[in-house]
Amino acid sequence: MPIKKMWGGRFEQAGDQSIDEFGASISFDQEMANEDIMGSLAHVKMLKQTGILASDDADQIIAGLENLQNKLAAGELHFTVENEDIHMNIEALLTAEIGPVAGKLHTGRSRNDQVATDFHLYVKERLPLVIKQLKALQGALVQQAEANVETIMPGYTHMQHAQPISYGHYLMAYFQMFQRDVERFQFNQQHTSISPLGAAALAGTTFPIDRQLTSDLLGFDHPYANSLDAVSDRDFALEFLSNASILMMHLSRLAEEIIYWCSYEFGYLELSDAYSTGSSIMPQKKNPDIAELIRGKTGRVYGDLMGLLTVMKGLPLAYNKDMQEDKEGVFDAVKTILPCLKMMTGMIKTLQVKKDQMAYATQHDFSNATELADYLATKGIPFRKAHEIVGELVLKGLKTGVDLADIPFEQYQQINPQIDETVYEVLKPTVAVQRRHSLGGTGFDQVQKQIQHAKAILKKQDAED
């Protein structure tokens, strides 16, 4: 026989078990059990303080909720599909705990503002965890960059050797990407720290509630200004998923390059054994599986974002059952990005940099061509003409196997008599990197400045936490 629903007074017929299972969300929204109890505690304390509930009733409810909170922490609460969602399950458990007085808890409140409050609390509590893990990754990048300021590697455009750069400079580019991620998640906190509680179903309530009090009790910055918006807004979740998607894109780009750099063809890096796996058939293999998984998991977070965008795109105000589909993607994204950040941090901390291999890759690749063009420009040759001359030298070198640094001095003199033997110093990859002193450039002094600035950013962020 179907269980009578808490909302079933208006209904003469109950659905069968398959309908209950289809409509229920307890299989996933139990993730917010603690948040639901937190919201209920704030609500009943407000009801007591405003005199809406008698003190004795409120105290019984508070004691019952605190008992449920302790049981939840001990893993002793069990939820059922018949009670649909986490809100009904908690209320049913509270009723079993303290009796009919539990029914007074829902005074001046709806499941619409209740679920919105739970969801805000869930995201609000996870954002600092994401930011903390991002900072740990940034710290690992700074540590590796500081150890590799003068490590020379090829810089790429179109995956072709472009100009030699500092490996430390390369790592600091990712620091900056992740810093923008930190700032996006920090901004996300503003739209997450708003309390929907007290908006009720959509129009507010006739009870003399104190929404500012519940907002303060739950640590929100302020309550929503509009009750319709309060129960129907999921922008904070969309922002989170958008930020998570951009973060995963950055992690995927870094993972992609780690995979390249660890290959036999490049040989620039070697991952720690702890972040690699072997082959069941090929004994020589050392596979960058963790980096590949991070790259692969990017797609699921993108899917989480597209899923919620699609759910929300046609919904009229205020609450619709479609919005039950808002949570699983966020839960999934949280459970995806946190371990991905942790794994990437570990990989960066423990990877071995093959400095000689990186340097060797810059010595016979014509990535010093721009240096020669710039040098010729300092001798009075218009840059466009210098570009053409160097291009012809590169073409000839590719055909003859002669690098720019191996061209005889007499041939350079034929191009322009003002060229002296300092041209060979200019063409050295290390010198090419050293000389790039423009703000944000790859010159060693500029990389050091970037590192010091990054340390200051991390120190300031830690002080603000």
C-alpha cells in the first residue's frame, strides 16, 4: 500500500512505485542532508525568536534536528524513496524523533525556498575548497618555476618551434590562467552567499518572519530582494559550472602538454611513477594516465554546464519540477574538479625536468631566426627586409643542414658590412631568452619578477582567507 504523502491531502489516488521512483530525488539530493538540517535549524530559531512558535515547541524541534545532525555525522540516518527528497526525509525522521510537533517546523516555509537554500549552502561551502586547491596548484607551479628560471626550452606557436623561452616563464603562464580561475570562483561567492530562505513558495509569507536573521544565522551576506527570484534563480550554480568548465579547460591544456613533453619524441619531462601506469603487454611503457584522465574528465564538466543551461533556458517563473535536475551536475563537477586539481598539483610537484633535452631542442631548430632579424634591424636594415633575408637563410639552411649559428662570418658580412662577430652571441638560445626584458617577457629578470609577484598574490590571498 502506497505511503501517504505529506502533501497528499488534496489527492484521492497515489501513484505506484515506479512513479514515486521517477519523481524522487533522494538518490542524489541526500548529498545536501547536512545543509538541509542547517537551514531548518536557522528557520526554527527564527520562528522562536519572532514568537511565531512557542519556545517549548521550538526547543523540541531544535533538539530533534541536532540529534539528526549527530546521527547523520555517524552515518546512522537512512532515507527512503517514498519520502521523495531530502527535505521530506528529514521531516519524516524528525517526526519519528520528536513526534507531531515536528510538523510545526514548516511554518512560513516552502520546499521551494528550502531547496534553494540547501543548494546555496552546498555551493557556498564548496567554493573555498576549490579555491584552496587551486592555490595549492599555483604554489606548485611557482615552486617549479623558481627552480627553472634559466631552463631553456622551445616556445611554440602552431606546435612549431617559434622562439626559445624560459621553462619558468612557461609555468608562470599557467599560474596566471589559474589566478583568473581563483578570481572567478571568488566572484562566484558573491552570488552564492544570498539567502532564499523565507521566500516561501514564490510570494513570501503572511507570518512575521525575519529573513535577515535566518540569513545571518546561515552566514549569508544578505537575503534575496525578490521572492520570485529567490526560488527560481540558479545563476550561482551556472556560474559555478561555467567557472569549473574554464578551469577544466586550463587543466586539460596543461595535461595535454605534459602528455606531449613526456613522450619519446619530446622527452622534456618525466612524471613520477606515482602518477603513471604501465602496460599489461608492453613492459617498457610508462603511460601518463593521470594527465589523460584529467583531459578526459573535462568533457563531463562541460556536459554538466550544458545540462543545466538547457534545463533553465525555457523555464517560466517561479519554481518548476525541471529544477530538480539542477543539482547532480553541480555535485558531479565538485567531485571531478577537486581530485583533478589535487592530481595536477602532485604531478607538477614531483615531475622531473630534463633540462638538457629541452636545451638541445633549441639548438638546431632555427628558433633564433627572430633574433637575427632583430639584429639586422639594429644595423639599419628595415625589419621587413631583414625578415626576408633571414627567411632565405633559413630556407637555405634547411636544404643544406647549416644552422644560423654555423653560417660563416664572411657570408654575414656580405649581407651587411656592419654585422660583426657579436651576431653569434645574439644567436645563442640562452642569450636570446636573457635579452627579452620587456614587461612580462621571458627574460630571466622578468620571470623572477613574475614569480615574486605570484608569491605576493598567494600571500595576500592566504591573509584574506
